[in-house]
Amino acid sequence: MNHNNTEMNNSAMDEEDEGDVFLGESDVLHEFDVDEEDLPEADDNDEDDNNDEEFDENDDSIHTFTGHKGELYALACSPTDATLVATGGGDDKAFLWKIGNGDWAAELPGHKDSVSSLAFSYDGQLIASGGLDGVVQIFDASSGALKCVLDGPGGGIEWVRWHPRGHVVLAGSEDCSLWMWNADRGAYLNMFSGHNLNVTCGDFTPDGKLICTGSDDASLIVWNPKTCESIHVVKGHPYHTEGLTSLDINSNSTLAISGSKDGSVYIVNIVTGKVVSSLTSHTDSIECVKFSPSSATIPLAATGGMDKKLIIWDLQHSTPRFICEHPEGVTCLTWIGTSKYLATGCADGSVSVWDSLLGNCVHTYHGHQDAVQSISVSTNTDFIVSVSVDNTARVYESSEFQNKMA
């Protein structure tokens, strides 16, 4: 019986193989218009290769980190290892990874909400991660091992910064407070209260003697780190009318530059607490502000805004030296080491390099499919790293623009 059944099955299969089936127009039940962009990618290897080649033509990056499963917000390059990068984002994860080594990555786990900020200590030994879960975590930068968990803030962490010469970490929170810990001991040191809304930006002064913070309450506060006292509160006319978004302190710890949602930029003398100049030209929210490196021949500052402009300011005259147009909003910027060049990240996904003395764009890197959120430069200035809402981090070689200039 079994033998016969097998024979019957075989013959039935043979018949199916032999009989060709034709579909006529009468068999069509319904026609759909298909947008080619919506079509799934074919499994055919040849076609895949073609797609990759087309995609690569618009990708100038030499390394793409794809370990994240959500938008990236946070980025830090090690001050001691030119290949070591930390990234964090909306998947509640942070990773340590190495440029040019796609096989190695260390996950920095533990956050229960988006990782909003990352920073390496001055000696490159430790890395701090701040999350919207209100927690700061400290990891060993060489192994990725968790050293300690620092809690206290009652709201999400907006940013984390290290003391310029010690393992003391500072964090600003959505709950209006500022916290300071000793990372070696995992010990709470101080809490600073004085702002009335989110502490959106802040840092130690480069000499380590003071702290400056900016808030959504439109104020800047200069603090004494040891006593927690506010030395100066800068608020009201002639300062910002809306919340501060960004802050930077000059290399000799005397001036702060701040940008606001209202499009205004001010320079404050942090020794006297007085507003010393207003930099007026932007017409939309300021996203990033940075003083030029101390080596600059003339004191400059760079600001980027949602009005699609990078403005390079002559600080001696408080006037725009150059206005550099972008296709979309300028979300982030960084000076490239101590050079005259700076790089901007744009909401269209591009990264551009500018000559601050001539005002021209010397190179634009493409690769990201969505807005760049943060940008950084490796300690040897060989690499420009950017993170984006497209779930990736990308690495570009600065030699691409330096060779052009040679």
C-alpha cells in the first residue's frame, strides 16, 4: 500500500510540473498602482549590489556605526584615544566603539530612558552617561565596565560635564537643579538650586574654579563649586527673553557666550556678571555656540541656528564676519582642533567644513539620511564624527578637506 501511494503522489507531481498555467485578462480581479519607493527590496543578489553601489555614491563616511536601534542624541570622542567613540540615544543605550574596527563595541547598559549626554573625563579614563531617567552612570573607558551609578536628580539629565583636572562630574537636570559628584568614590558632593526651569546647558570654567549654567528660565548663573552659592545671576534686560539652549566659556575663563530660543546671542563677563555684548543677526532659535580656539589670531565665535545660518563673529567689534548659509537648520558645530576650520552638522544630514578666516565652505560630507544631532572631532583631528536621527553614527576623514587645501 505504501509503495503504491508513493507512486501516485509522484505521478500527480509530474502532472503539475508538466502543465503550464496561463493567466488571461479575465483572471485579473483588481489592479493596484504601486509607488516604486514603497516596493520591498528584492532578494536577488545582483539587484542588492546595485542598490548598495547607488547608496554608497552619496556616502562619504569611512565608518558607519549601526549598533543603535533608535535616534542618536549623544556623542563623545576620547581625549586620549583618537579611535575611541561613545554614542547614545533613544534606544536607552550607549555604546563604546572604535573607528576602523567594526568588530568591537561595548554596550554601556543600565539607562531606563534615552541617553541624552556623554562625556569623557579629562584623562580619558572614565566616561559619564546621562539619561532622561534622571541617572548618571560612570564607566571605565577602556573596558566599558560600570564603576558607579549616581542618582539624586528628580528629572531627566540634560547634560554631563567633567572637571578639567579631576574625576568630578557635573550634571544639569530637568528638575531645575544641578548636581556634582566624585566619580572615583561614587559620592554626592553638592546640589545647586537657583534656576526655575530645566538647566539646559552648563560647564566648569576651563580653570576649574567656577561653574556656569543656563536655563529655560532665560537666566545664566555663575556658581562657586565649593559653597554652592550663586556668585552672579544674569537675567532680564539686556539679556535673553527666552530659554538658553547653548553655552560656551572662553579658554581664559573670563567670558561666556550663550544662545537662546529667541535667536539672541550674548557675551557675559563671568568675573563681573555683566553682559558685555549682544550679537544680533540670527532670526530663529540658536542651537550651538562656540568660542574659537585660544590659538586664533583674532578672537572669533561661531553660532548656528534654525534660521539655516552659521555666523562667524568678530568679537572685537561684535559684528558678523561671515554669514554661512545652509540648506536646513544648523544643529551643532565644533572647531577642528586649534585650526581655523570648523565643522557644522545640518538638519538635512550633511556635515560641512568652513574656513573661519575666509568664510567659505571648503568641504561637505554626505551620508546621513536625516538630521545630524551632534558632531565631534577625534583628538588627533583625523576624524569628524557625527550622530543622527537616522539611527547611525558616521565617521569622515578630515584629510578629504585638508588635501584640497594643500
